[in-house]
Amino acid sequence: MADPLLEVSDLRVRFRSRGSVVHAVQGIDFTVEPGQTLAIIGESGSGKTVSAYAVMGLLPPTAQVSGSIRFKGVEIVGLGERELQDHRGRNAAMVFQNPERSLNPTMKVGAQITEAVRRHLPLSRPQAHERAVELLRMVRIPAPERRFHEYPHQLSGGMRQRVIIAIALACEPALLIADEATTALDVTTQAQIMNLLLDLQQELGTAMLMISHDLALAASYAEEVMVMYAGRIVERAGAADLFGNVRMPYTRALLDAIPRTDLEPHVLLPVIGGRPPDLSTVLPGCAFAPRCPDAQADCREQAPALEQHEMGHWSACWHPCGKEAAS
Amino acid sequence: MAAPVASLALGVPDADPAATQRRSRTRGLLRTLEITVPGAILLVLLFFCFIWPLVYPVPSPTYGSVLDASLPLWSPGHIFGTTNVGYDNMARILYGGRTTFEVAAAVQVIGLVVGGLLGVVAGYAGGIVEAVLMRVLDIFIAFPSLVLILAIVDGLGQSELHVIWALSAFSIPAVARVARAGTLRLRDQPFVVAARLSSVKAWRIISGHIVPNLMPQLFTFSLLGTGIVIILESGLDFLGYGIPDPAPSWGGMIAYGQTVMSVALSPLVVPSLFLFGTVVCLNLVGDGLRNRWGVR
Amino acid sequence: MSASVTLGPPERIPGHSGTEPDGRPGGAYVRRLARSPALRLAGRRLLIAIPVLWGVTFLTFVVENALPGDAAQALLGANATPAEIRAESIKLHLNQPLLIRYWDWLWAALHGNLGNSLYSGQPVGPIIAQRLPVTIDLVVYALVVTLVISIPLAVLCARRPGGIIDRTIMALCMAGLSIAPIVLALLLLQVFSGYLHNLLPALASGTGNDPRDLTMPALTLALPLAAFYIRFLRADLIEQMQSEDYTVTALAKGLSRWRVLTRHALRNSFIGLLTVIGLNLATLIGVTVIAESIFGLAGMGNELLQAIQHRDVPLLEGIVLVFAGFVVLVNLATDLLYSVLDPRIRHGRSGS
């Protein structure tokens, strides 16, 4: 098997704010192979976005990052700002959540793409222009020549997101990170954009890290799914395996909470009681224990490690859901 | 996720975590210091201008013997020296300060009350009332206020009261503008809309909902505006259009200081320092409060 | 919306887009300009400006005549007898009712005749024309200096908020905002003519043609203004860097923070800055009067002071009209520039 594109080992990210420390990411390990699609699922505060930013090198200097992030064998953690600027956009690129706000309103769309192109590639202005138009065409924006000269507010939300994808792919990065890229879009556009992303992935051989809170979306589009909770990875498996063979009670609860059309009407939707933990204190036991319906004494005492209990399926739970309990 | 997204990537740059913690604690302390120290200085100044002369025999600012004329700084009995006709400068600073504060307070109070009322009414009523009021205010704002002020004072004659009227013509439109903008914003807030829909009387909505929410903004605006009013007033006194001689005023003292600039600097520097110091303290307190209360 | 993705290019709605496929402005562009929201906005502002200008002149007239004393008295001095004053008044047409006098003035003004100075008898127009250049030069000079100082310093501050440079500049700005123009002017005088003697002459040669004459007065105006602008710009830049997503997008492209500040955030700040400039203009004029007085410049400010003293209504009206007109014009210009700079206003929605 080829060398992994991205290797994250024991990544920890801490933020200091006004005397208190927030442990956003508490030691995670994962790898991404070239061309693979990995989804990171979690609720707000689970650390999924912070991890993505760490991989991009976008965290502010106030963030304390420890551990290792190796991109094509090169260590990202501890790099200087200059090197990080070279890394961003060239090796890894990001697509953000809000297409309305992610583009500069006073700058032409084409200029925003050529800016990305010329940052890393030694192209002249006409060449960059050509490349930008080509990118617009690649993300399936009609009349790309015309759109080049337009401003973001003249485009619809879906088109703006395509432009952002075009910007991200401008320098053909090996890794594309989609941070809730479709959350702000309507369902139809969501499907279009996801399909576009997958097609582009195939075409360019880009690996994709899909960050979302939407488990159903991950199921449809990702090869592997990783579930994060309170800064730790709690389960990781191939998409089909995860859904057919759930281990972690948290993941199971997430699955149960997906609205389904085959349920009886007026049935209460199962929700997860309680709220996500406060990340300024690190509790000794499993972070999900306070909310877990299957929690036992040992869950509160010691945090379970992420282990590959079955082939290709990691989970971190003392009392995983058995095959009998799987929905 | 939008705001956290942005703030995640761009924080305050800082290398040393331990120092950050120390610094954040000191920063909290500093922020209060930013308000309390200038505030205390202002209070001390107010005390000396208003209360001190009542308990201590401060020489009269407009009476003096020519024999004591033009004494320099630190002369015995006259800490700040004397003017060319023997008036004690320290007394002139104190009494001049009194005038400054009186005028500033009066002007800002008038501005707050009248301007605030106009602005809130304009903003709340909308329609013709607002349009007319706004056009009138526009006229005042387009008007070089100094012209109006000078004209009024020149025409009515110099006196503290006339200066107050004249400066109010400047303060009222400014407050009205801010009040109107704030009212417009508040008017469409859910809690106000709810009150309106429940047929609560307009004046009750205004007094109970709008005014209390507007107060921090108006107050800090007035506080910051006080510095401007003081500066304007000193300008008037300097030009000879403000407080009439021989009554003391800082601007007037600065004007005198200009005439003797080539010979002695203290008659110029002392009132200038007081003027500067007062405005700086006012601005610091106003700024500090604005940050504290999170006002725009 | 979704249809255009799978079908061919959308039909070209004639006149809808302002650009030809290769980016050149098309014939549609010119047609659209006529309907452009920018021009309509400007037109509307102009319409509003007229009553404002009228209001200003009317207000001046009313105030002047409401105040005790009049030009005749000022002309003849304190020792004149009431009879002499009355005779003079009649000569100056001051005995006619207020509205008639105002109407006379307005009618003449609309025909380009600003009347004659009550004090000197000279026509008002030429008096103003002679004095105007000095004041305009001063104001422009001051604005240029202000912008040259403020923009780079604000960017420096925003680069590292809370850093040492930021805090120093902010402290200086606080001082700049708190210093009275009279104090600043005299300070500059003392420093430059006292200690740096030959660098900048203290009193103007009178004509104000030499830029060196205008430097100190311009600085008197510019420094407090710059303090204000720096704070404003800095706040705007920092806000953009911290809460706007497009700055993160720019960073994710691999751009340095400096480039994101200057190429993205700064552009967007200009719009707000323009509005602020317009708002401050009237105050600037006030300070100009003080500066001209202290530095002895033969500008409109000094003329104004004299006109007030002499109760010289036509001259006063003329000056006031020019000042107010200037403020209105500049605000209009900033409104227009606003629409030019902000593509959202210029182009409106022409999405798919």
C-alpha cells in the first residue's frame, strides 16, 4: 500500500483564554490515504474543526499544538509561519461553511481565484486567468468567462460554493478539507455540490476530509467515517461497517436520532440527553459517560482507548453495543 | 460556525503561554485602571475647582495688586505665578476650571435631554415627523457650528450662559442623531415589537424599553462628547468670544499665554496642561466605559 | 437556479449584464448607467441638499437679525447717536422687514449676485473668491496629510492588535484626540519656530501660496483628525480580520496576514472611511477658522470672524453658503464614490 498522505499522531490542541485552558483536541490519531474520502463526524465542540485547522496550519499562535501531523512525510506541527503559508493552499485546501461570507464582496470572483493560483504556481497573469476560467468550468459554472468578471453577490449560494471549491482546487492540493461545506445550502444544492466534490476527487485524485455533524450525509458520500466526541476519536470504521455494526453508544445514539420515514407518526425522536462537556477540565473517565445510557462504574474511572477490536473498525468503549443491540 | 471559524484562525499573536496568563490577569486589572485612574483624577480636579475654594482662602482670580504682576511659577503665595495685572494664576485655573465644567455639564445635559428626546421621537414616530426633524438636524449639522456659535455669542454678548446656549446648538443635533439611530435599531427588536403589538402606549414603550436600552450608548456618547465641548469652549474663549474678561477661563489664559510666549512659557503651558489633562481623562473614562459596556 | 447547471449557458438577457464575455463594458453598460442606482442615489441626495442649503442660509439670516445690534451700529462704532445709526440703517436697507430682506438676498444670490459687503461696500463674490483658495488649499493639504498618516498606521496597528506598536499608536491617538487645536497650534509654533527655526516659518507670508506656510496649520488640522481616523480604521480592520470569513479564505490560500490585511480588509474599509470623512467635514471647517486666526492666514476663516463682528450679513451669508455648499458637495461626492467603490451597489443583483 502506498504511503499515507496524512498521518496524525497524538494530536493535542489547547487554547489559553483568560486564565483557563480549553482542551479542544485530546490526543487523536488517524491517517488518510491518497484519494481517500474520510468523514469526521461530531457535534459542536467535538474538536473536528480544530483538528482540520491544525492540519491546514491555520490555528493562531495562541493555540498550543503538540503531537505530530505528517503530510507526505513532512512534519507540520512546529513549522514557522512562512512554511505554513507555503503549505496552505498548495498541499491542503479548505472549503468553508458559509458561501455568503467566504468571498470578499468587493473583489471580482475571477481575481479571487487567480490570487490563489498565482500564490503557489509560477503563472503569468494571462495564464492564471486561463487557469481560473478552466477551474470555473471544472466546478460546472456555466459561462465561466463571464462569471470571471462578476462579483460574489451576483452569484447564487450554490455558485458561490463552487467558486470556493475552485479556489481550493486552484493549485491541485493533495488534500481537500470540506468543513460543513454543504450545511448552509438547500438539500438539492447540497446533493449537487457533494456529487461535484466526489467527481472532482476522482478526476484529480484528491483525498477529501469531510467534516460534518450530519451522519446521514457522511454515510452517503464517505468511504470511512470517524466519530469525535469531546476532543477524542470514539469510533472509526468504513461507512457500511459503521452503520451496520455500531459499537460506541454515542454513535448509536446519533444514528437513532436521524429522522426516519418508516417510523410511526407521533413517535418521540430519540435524543441524547445532557450537553457536551466543558472542555476546560479533563475528566478521568470516558467523556461520554455522563450522558451514556450504558455507562457503568469503570466508564467513569478510566477513559477507554481507541482500539481496533475488529478488522478495520476502531472503537473506544468499555461496554460497546453488541451485535444484539445493533439497530 | 462562522464567527468561531474566523477567530480560530486569527488570534492575538503571542508566544509564551505563561506570560499570556499573567498578561490576561493584568489586562483585566488594567482595564479597570483605565477607568478608575482618570476618573479619580477628574474627581480630584472637580474637588479643587468647586469645593476647595469654599474651605481654603484661595485668592480671588480677578483681584490683585499690580505690585505682584507677572510673577513666575513657584512664587511664594502664588504657585502658578500671576498675570500681568497681578491676578493669581492658580485661582484663575481653579475658577476657570469651574466654568469649564459648568459649561460642559450644562451643554451635555441639555444635549442629552433635548437631543435625546428629539432623536427618540424622530426615530420612533417615523414618517413626516422624522423626515422634518431630520432635515432640520441636517441643516444644523451641515452648518459650520462654529459660525452659529460665534454669531450667537457675538450677538448676545459674552457670558457663560450665552456660551452654554450656543454650544447646545452643537450638542443637540449630535445626540439626536445617535438617539435616532439607536431608536430605529431598537424599534424592530422582538421585545419592542411585542410591546407595540400588545397596544402598550407609545410613551410607555419609549420610557420603559427604548430609553433604558439606549442609555449606555447615549451616556458614553455624551461623555466622549464632553471632551469635544470643552475643546470648543476653550477655542471660543481663546478667540475672545467666550467668557468675558476678566473672568478666568482656560482658553482665555492660553490666549494670554500666546502673547507672552517669547518671554515666558509657563502662562501658556499651565492652562494647556490642565485643558489637555482634563480632556484626556474624560476620553479615557468614556472609552473605558464604552469597552466595558460593549457599546458600539 | 439548478436548471442552469445541467443545461447550457443561460439566455443572455439583453442589457442585464454590464460586461461582454471578455470583460469589456458593453453597450448594455451605458444603458444601465442611466438607470444605475448610484446615479439615482446621487440625484436624490442632490435634491435633498437644496433645501438644506436654503435652510442654512435662512437660519443664518434669522439668527443674525434676531440678535441685538446690527451692521449700522458696528460700522459707526459705539459713539454713534441713534439718529446717525438710523440714517445708516436706511442707507443699508436694514429697516425693511426681515423676510423682504431675505427674499432680496436670495433672489440676487440665485442670479449669481451675492450682494455687497455692508462694511466695506465691496462686492461679496470677489472677496470670497480671493480668500477661498487659501482655505481650500489648507483643507486639502490637511486631508492628504491625514490620510497619508492614518492608513499605514492603522494597518500597522491591525497587524498585531495588542502588540507594542498597536498600544503605542493607540496612546498617541488618545493624546491626539484630546489636544485642543489652540494648544496644538501653539505647540507646533513653539517647537518649529522656537527650536527648528528655519524649517517652517511661523506666520504666513499672507498669501498662503507657499506650501511651507500651510504646513503648520495643516498639521494642526491633520493630527487630531488622523487620530480619529486611525482608531476608526483600526477597529474596522481588526473586525474584518476576526469576524469575517473571507479573511480566513484568504489565509487558507496561503497568503500572509499582511497581504490579507492590505489586499482584502483595507479595500473594504475604504468605504466606511469615506463616510467618516464626510461626517467630519463641518467640524474641520470650524478648526480651520481657529488655525487661520492663530497662523494669520488670509483665508475664509478670518474673513468670517470679521463678518460676524461687523454684523455684515451679506458677507456672512456668502461665506456660510460657501461653507455649507462645500460640506454638502463633499458628502454628495462621498455618496457617489461609495456607490462606485461598493460593487454591491454598483451592480445590484443579476444572479442566475
